[in-house]
Amino acid sequence: MPLSKQELKEIETTLVKLLREEIGPIVKTHTGTNFSSYDDKANEVDLVTVVDKQVEAIIKKELNAKYPNFKFIGEESYVVGETKITADPTFIVDPIDGTTNFIHGYPYSCTSLGLAENGKPVVGAVYNPHLDQLFHGSKGNGAYLNEKKIDVKKRPLTLQKSVVGLEGGAERTEGPDGNFDKKMATYKNLLSDKGGYVHGFRSVGSAAMNMCYVAAGMLDSYWEGGCWAWDVCAGWCILEEAGGRMVGGNKDEWQIPVDRRCYFAIRGGCGEEEQTAYVKSFWSQVEGRLEY
Amino acid sequence: MTPSDLLSIEKFVCDLATNKVGPIIKSKSGTQQTYDLKTGSRKVDIVTVIDKQVEKLIWGELRAEYPDFKFIGEESYMKGVTRITEEPTFIVDPIDGTTNFVHDFPFSCTSIGLTVDKVPVMGVIYNPHLDLLISASKGNGVRINGKDFDYKEKIEGMGPLILNKSVVALQPGSAREGNNFKCKLATFENLLACDGGFIHGFRNLGSSAMTMAYIAMGYLDCYWDGGCYSWDVCAGWCILNETGGRVVGANQSEWDIGVDNRTYLAVRGTKIGSEEDQTKYIEDFWGCVKGKLEYD
């Protein structure tokens, strides 16, 4: 039996409370104070802090106590090649999304708490304590920014007149087969007057925040490769509840699993056919295929 | 003008920005689905009727209070005709980040600066979406939402200013063809690449004024851009200067530039005793610029 609408709402409320009362204050007080104490992860630009690990431990303990039968996947405890997302209800958690922001004190770090069931995001809560923006939602129950229901105003969606979330990411090795070159070439295509000629791109440095901004209609779309299930799981649910849609970052990937690592999120506020046309015109600007 | 004269102007402009301008920007953000392209401009260079209305409002209020000051605004600017003189001159962007404003991305703001002898001496930036007011005047330091900002303490808590440990604000702007576009994208790529600047990351807020405010607040390390105008940077320039930050040109060796230089590299302040880090940072950054940004 899948979780009912009421059960999902109750989990959402639990996550919101946990973020607002416990986690948010920790993230807020420690930002920009740990510059010298980060250790290098994959390379010098992927920064992990002590606080990151502490916060994940608190979240895991609280959620295990309240939902002992649910599985838990967190950024800090994830093991590449071993950790798998099953059909069981599974919390998918990023204790601090936007670690570089967190280290530098740029006010776009947040905590992202998602729940997947049968491999699909069904609850999401993302909290940026610096700007006091808490986005949350659960399947069938709508999406909210703080206490206000997200209602993306009806308006046309076309590639040229859109603002797109794009990030540099941590993978920076140049070469024709690498993802870095493909990303840069795609950005150029999107911006160029001979390509997409989009209104602009924006980078806030946090995948979860980008997802939520698309959900709220502040961005028209967000294209990304290289991030993980915990970066997008919560935002994905919020996005869908606000009428948005998630597909793959590469051409013709209409259906993707949560851990695809390459995503394209599109806002609501327009019809499904308009979204489909937008996705196709966007994909036509993507140079090559991103591979992870 | 004395510091206390400037402080009283700053206070007046803060009230204007928060009480009269902010509410309009906030309530109209994301509601303007019809907009114009700037005369003779590109498809991505947009302006709304609200930009023009807000500029009129600001101009009217400032003229009533300071009848002898000159006024330069984005919407009333005439290429080749409007010039910045030595006289006290308000330099105003009624809505900086017009694309943000149209799309409801919460980084549109109003930016009101003042120059005397062509030097920025007062600046006020207000973002009503985040309710963030940042203001400064020469010799008086910086205030955030009216409260004195201890930038020295902030900078003490930050890491050293080094290119490959920095977060850089970059914006492609509206020129999407030709040499400047090419130079920008090649430079962005070179800054990110592990064999180039290998910076921690870039951020793009879509508003020059907000970006400069964020540098002054210690959120970002620097901002590199070309194609913007004096009204995009004037207020932020004064605010940044008051926190030990520095504005130079975007191209190699442009150490001394005017407010209307059209290319800028804005860099944050450093700890006391580490001032040479800033100079080195600027030189290292220029070393990553591929080509040259040029505007007429």
C-alpha cells in the first residue's frame, strides 16, 4: 500500500518543522565561518565541511526515530556503486546543498529533504535560512513557499524569452569527450544570437534552490548534469506539485529515474504541450550528450 | 560636500528607495508580460513601462529636494549627448535587473548613486523582494537596512583573497554576437577550467547593482563585466569603496577608470595588512581574460 495523501502531508509537516526549528539555525550560524577547515573531496572545488556531516547525522537520527521503517540516503553517507534507491519509502537528503556557498557565506546554501516511494519523489522540503525561504510540498497536496501556496501565473513559455538556471559545476577538466566542454558549448548555443538567444541565465550555486525557483516560476527552467539524487529529489516533488515537469538533460530522455544525474526542470504556468515544445527546442541546443 | 552633508543625502535617498520605489518594484515584478526592446536594440535588451515610471518618480523627488544637482538616468540617457560633469550628479537605475523584474527572479532592485567631481560619493541599493537596503556615503561607511555594517569583522572571518579560492560573479549581458561575446565566454571558460583560474565557482544574479552590494557584504569575491553603464555601478561602487573594495577596468592594466568606463572588475576588500593580496588578485584575474572587451 503506498502512503496516503494524509500520511504524505504529515511527513511534509515533520520535515518543515525539523528544518525550521533545528537545522536552519545551524546552517545559518555556521555559514562563512569555516573557510579554513574544509577538506577536499573529489578535487579542490568540491568542499565538504564538518558541519555538513554533523547536520546529516542529526537529520538521520530524527527521521529514523520517527520513521524507523523508512530507508535513508544522505550525501555524506552515500557510497558510489553500492547505495541503491529501492521501491521502499526512502528519505533522500542533502544536509547542506550549495557547500561552496556555505563556505563562502554566499546566502544560497540550504538543506534539502526528499522522500521517494517506488523510486518517485513524493515529499520535498528545502530550506534556505539566510533568505528565510522554505519551499515544501507532497504528492497531491500542492506546493508552498513558507505558508503561501505556490501559484505560478499563467504566461507563455518560449526558449528565446526564457531565463535558465545554469551552473559551472565541479567537473572542470577540458577535453572534447568531457562534460565540461559540452556544458560550455551548450551555454554558448543557448546565449548566442544564432542559437537559443535566451533572455539570460542565472546561477545561484545550489541545485535544490534552482529547482525551487523553477517550481515558483522565478526561473523558467534549470539544466544540469553531474548532480545527485539528493540535490534534486525534494525539489522535484515541489516542482511537480507546482505544475512543473522534470525530464533528462539529454535529448529524448522523457522519463528518467531520480538518480539519472542529468536533469532538465521546466516551470508550470503553461500547458503540457507548451512544455513539450520548450523541452524539444532546448534539447536542440544541447551539444553532445552529458555522461555520468 | 562634507561627510555629514552626504549622510543626510544618503538618508533621504534611503527613504525614497524603501518607501516609494520599493513597493512599486515588488508589486509589479513578474506582471509585465508586454515590454519593449530598447531602441535599436537586441531581442534580449528589454525595458518595461514601469522602468520609465519609476525613473520619473525618482527624478521628481530628487529634483524637488536637490534642485541644483544634475541627474542621469538609464531611461532618459541619450547616447553621445548625456555627459557626466564635475557637478554633483545623481546617477540612477530605476530598476536594475529588468530581465529579473520581468521574470520575477527576486534580484531586481533600484540603484541610486551620486558623483561629485565624477567620483561616486553616495550610493543606495534597495531590493524589495529580499527587503535588503544597502547604503553608503564617502567617509561614512556602509549601512545594511539602516544599521552600521562592520565590514572589517566580516572580512576578518573570510578566507584569503586568492583567485583559485574565489567565487566570481559573471554575466553574459545582452550582446550575444561579435568580439565581446566571444571574449566573455572564452574568459568564463578559462576562469573555470582546472588549467586556468580554477575558481571555486561563478554566480550570476542578473543585476550589477545587487552583485556589487553582495561583494561589499562579503558574499562574493569579485565581479567582472562589460557592457554595463554608469547607473549600473555608481551606487555599488561607492558602497564597495567604503568596505575597502576596489573597482578597476575589465581589461589588463586598466587601473584607473571613470564611472562610465563600460567595463569593470570589482574586487572585495582584504584584511588589514593584506592589501597587496588585492593587487595580486586583480593581476591574476586579468591574466585569465581572453582577448579584450571594447565598447563605444
